[in-house]
Amino acid sequence: MAERPDPSAAPELLVRSGGVAQVMSPGHAYHVGRDPACELVIPDDRVSWHHAVLRTTGDHWLVEDEGSTNGTYADGHRVSRSDVGPGSVLRFGNPADGPCAVLDDVPGRPAVDRPSSVSHPAATHTFRRPSTVRHLPPARTVRIGRSADNDLVVDDLAVSRRHAELRAGPDGYALVDLGSHNGTYLNGSPVQQAPVRPDDIIGIGHSAFVLVGDRLQEYVDTGEVSLDVQELTVRVGKGTEGRTLLGGVSFPVGEKSLLAVIGPSGAGKSTLLNALTGLRPADGGTVLYDGRDLYRDYAELRQRIGLVPQDDILHTQLTVRRALGYAAELRFPQDTAPAERAARVEEVIRELGLVERAGLPIHKLSGGQRKRVSVALELLTKPSLLFLDEPTSGLDPGMDRSVMHMLRGLADDGRTVIVVTHSVLSLDVCDRLLVLAPGGTLAYYGPPAQALPYFGFAQWPEAFEAFENDRGRDWAGQFRASALYRRYITGDTRQPPAPAAPRPPVAAPRTRHGGAQLWTLVRRYAAALSSDRTFLIIMVALPFVMGAMAHAISGGKLTDGAATVLLILCVGAVLTGAANAVRELVKERVIYLRERAVGLSRTAYLLSKVLVLGTVTVVQAVVLTLVALFGVQLNAPGGTGVLMPPLVEITLAVALLAFTAMLLGLLVSALVRKEEVTMPLLVLLAIVQVVFCGALHQLRGTAVLEQVAWLVPSRWALAAMAGTIDLGRLQPGPLTADPLFRHAVGPWLLDMGMLVVLSAVFGLCVYRLLRRQEPEIMRL
């Protein structure tokens, strides 16, 4: 097979014309003319619409006239074709005063120079040539940001108004982040301040900047990016007990392509998706995002990747517009004006065809429409790569085809879209199809129409049966030996194989400003709860029902039945707090993991739950206590509590118990994997609180039971309330002779203090469980 010529043998050149400087990369043609589509546009009447072209041949550059009316001139002579290079002066339309283009070496760069993080820029879309070349003023700080008053303005909502600075110094430039929302990156790694060497890549939003002498070249990621996957391997376990989930998978994905990934269950589709998105980096191999190592530069490039999981990633109680609005607050910089965010939200609503449904709650939409909303959320930040996991799962054939045609349109608009699916109904709309065989090996890659003929089957069910029944067959080896492999993998792969080298740990995602996130999360969560009518009814009814029961039993006076009244208050507080929280984390797990991957603060997320649910729970506890004890004679010693009025002390104890139970509910929610198991666990939780609170049997002096009771919040709340009214005086006996029940400052403070301690312990456990559930890349 003949080798393709290496276009990099010719040098890069800088062409200056009309005050604009542009780098010309070898291997590409640069057209000159009045046509706005030309690479070098010259708005002069003497210049033809398509006047001339500059291109490389071998190791040098040529200028060719394209049949222009007034001619092309090189160094004063009219030419139809001529060699040119550094120092050449070209004029178009007139040899004396026609528009001029001067060719020169790229300053500060050897002939074959390239950005340090890109191995083969000519094979990328982003780094083929700069979109702009800017002169840097000598010995002066250059501020970069979205606002018009910056020295270098980047029109990108992902960029803060005042994002970063290039500070000139005696030893060159230093890059300084100005507290930006999405971070400033140097060669893919986040930096606060770092020196910039020639050919380092400065990443800000969707733009990359390369310092070349006294010029700053800008490269803009417009979304038309390629993906080159090279020998990806994923293993679990060690030694002979290890198992390969993905075995040496390689394939290229072109710009503006739609790729479908299919295969039987257990073939490694989810593993491949996690490896391609960086959530679970492969143990071996490389993923090149438009020429850049995704794992090495993950901290920066993850912002260019959109991921739509199989489950909904939005709060379905909210309307489409409101849900997208909160998502925009979390993902865009704090200094983004509300009008800017709203405009972007409306833009994606129109793009996804959701205008007529923007005011509807998401739970009222059809399955296909809900999937469009999830896609809309990811499109807010204009990702270049969009991954979808089973987007048509559970949809009827019509909705299936509608979603796939939507993805086709997204790819055509300038994105690379990769969809993992079990459905084979609409594969014809895809550019490429990837089929994984059991064991995570590549069985086919190429046009969908050629897949079944290659396997020798008429229908996909037959092919899937063959995968299951013939597991000893070397599907990957057969495909590697085929002409399709040479055509669609070897032939279409742009990037050369990445050299095998130790890879540093993948950089963790940047956590954005927690305070601003907390405020947004609190408002969003409060809005979601207030839109849930079932929750509101239960929230309002439960404290009144439990309080009325306790009030009825009291008979208007706490005497012989005081322990039963206190027990009901404990049970009501526990049920109130735990029921509020026991489903909240497990039902939002998919939402949390996706938002965490794009910079959500774990602390802000947990605090938003604690603040909102804590407020609701404390209010319920107060209502419960007041309904139960309003007008009831508490019979506290001397009519006073230990430190405060009796009703106040009891209310504090019930409120603190309810708050602690709420945190315990969050702990249960963080532990379980399915929402369905939370209700049985809630019942069990209530029973444990009743058994170990100390109102039914004596705990003091009972081995094991007494120690276990230390971890039960109701044990301490009941003791605090018993101390307030001196339960041992009202109901004398061995059960109420517990030292924790004494009407004294020490025991009462111990009881209340233990509730505070248990709250802190439960909260810390929830935080640790949230961290453990995250993919390793997110664990800061």
C-alpha cells in the first residue's frame, strides 16, 4: 500500500493582508478572492470573486491564478503558477498598487512546530490554522474575558467576564486565573498562576490560545471535532481472576458524525461509553479529542462533552423552561446576566422543538419529549461531543425514530454524536455503526447498511443469536482481517498511534463556586418540592394527625399517660423527618452524578438538601408539638423546665429529633440502590426508634441493648423531654428511674448534645457515601 505524502514537509507560513495575519498550515488550500467564503477575503473591485489559491506541493508552497480578470503578481511579475515562500510579496489585480499579501515565517516557531499538546494538528479541525492572530503589546498585561472592556474579548458564555490575564514579565508571560467560574487551563490542566512557554495551549472556554513570539494565536473549537479511539482496554480484577471488559477497541469518528454503538447485553457498551467520556478512563489505550489526549487534558475537555444518561437528568416536577433555567445558573459563570442565560435557554428550546411545551411540567411530557429536554440541558453549554445512553429505551417505534432523527439533526448542525442503543430500528440515519461482541471486542465498524451483509444475516436478531451461541469465534480477528477494517478504520484514522508512555493521573474536575451553587440548588429544590402535591399533602397532614393523637391521649394533662404522649411525639418526629428525606438522594442519583461531572460541589448539593428539608422538618416538628401540647398541663416541677419554659424545651427536643431523623433518612437514601426499598426501611427505622427509645422497656443496665440505644436518636430526645417534665416523678418506677431522665442541667444538656453529635455523624456519613458512589475521577 503506497504511503500518503506527509504535508508537514512544507513549513507553516504567516500571510499578512489588510492588517490581518493568518497562519497557513501545509496540506490545505487557501483561496483568495472577494467571495466571503474564501480563506483570504479581499474586498477590492480589481480582485476577482475567485482570484487565486495558495497550496503546498511536496516541501514548498505555490500560488496559482484561478483565471482572474486582472491577474496575480509575485514579486512584480504576473504569474499563473509560481513557487512562493517566506519573503514573497503577492499583489492581486495590479502589480503596483493592487491589494498586497506578504508571506513570512511564523515568528518564534520552527518550520514543523506545533502546539505542545497536539501531536498532528493538520489532521484536526481546531488546530489546522488559527482563527485569529493577535499582536501582544510589549511589557503589558493582557486581560482575557467575555466583557467588552477586556484586551482580548472571547464571546462565549462559558467564559467569565474577567476570566484570566497574561502578565508580561522579565522571563516572559505568566497566565493568571481571575477566579473564573469554569477555570483557566494550561495544556489541559487547571492553573491559578503559571509561566507560559512557546507552544503551550491556554484553554479558556471553547478557545485555545498559543503564544508564538509576540503574537497570540487563537483556535476555536466550533464543535466540528473528530475522535480517534486507539486500542482501548478495560480490565477488572487482577491476575488470573481478572476479566477484560473492553479488549483493544480502535475506531475513528469523523466531524459532524452520528455513530451508533450496539451489541448484546454484557458486550461492554456502557464500559466503552464511560471510557470515551472519561468517567472511567481505560486501563490502556488512548482517546484523542481532535488530536488532544482526552485523559491527559480531561479537566479542560470534559466541558466540551455532553452526556445524556438513560434516566431523566432533570427534576420532573419543574416546567421545561424553569428546569433549564436552573441548569443554566449552575453551568454558566456567576457574572452571566439573567437575560443572557434566558436567551440561551430559549435558543435550545427552539433548537429541540420544545417551544409549545416549555411551560409544561416535565412529568407531563411524553417519553420522547422528556428525552429532548435532557438533550436540551446538555446543549446549553454547546458541547462538541454528545453521548447518549439508550435514549430510545422504553419508547414506541415512532418515538424511537423521532429521537434518532433529532440526533441526526444535531450532528448535521456541527457536533459529533455517539449513541449507545439496543434498538436497531433507525440505524439507517447514522453515519457509522459500531458492533461490540461479547468480551468487549470490535466485531464491526462502518456504514450501517453494510453490517448485516458482512455478518451474513438478514436480520439483527440472527446476528445477536450468533454472538451468544458462538462465543468461541474470533469476531475481532475476522474483522481486523477484512477489507472493511482497512477501509473504515485504517483508512479513515487521521491521528497517528499515540506513543506508549506512562500517563499521569487524570485531573479531577474543578468544583465551581459553592456559595452561588448552594443558593441556586436551594431555590431549585424548594421549587421542586413545592410543585409536588403529594409531598405537600403528606407534609401538612402528618404533624396534625400525630399531634392530634398525642393531644387526645394526654387528656389535657400529663400524668400517668405522660410516657405514651412523649413516645408519640418521638414517633411523629422520626416519621416526619425520615419520611421527608428517605427517597431524596436515591431518586436524584443520576441527576447528581451528571451535575457532579460538570463541576457541581458535593458540599453545596448536600447542604441544599439539609437546609430545605431541615427547614420543612423543623416547622413540622413545631406544629406537631404545639398541636399535641397546646392547652395541656405539662406538670413540670415548679412549672419550669430545666433551663427554659417546659413547652419550649419539649419543642426544641422534638425539632432536634426530627432534624436528626431527617439526616438519618438521607443516610438510608444514600445507602440504597433502588427507590422502592426506602419505604420498608422507613417502617423498620420507626420500629427501631420505638424499641430503643426507652419508653417500653428498661435499657439501663441491659448489655448490648443499652449500647445500641446510644446510636438511636429517639433515646436521647425522649430522655430530654422526660427530664423537662421530670417523668420519674409523674410515673415512678424502674423504667423512669433512668439517670438520663433526671430533671437536671447535666443530663438534659447531654441528651440534647448527643442529638447534635448524631446529626453531625449522620451528615458526615452521607457526605462520604456520596463520594463513594461517584466515579473515581470525581472524588476530590
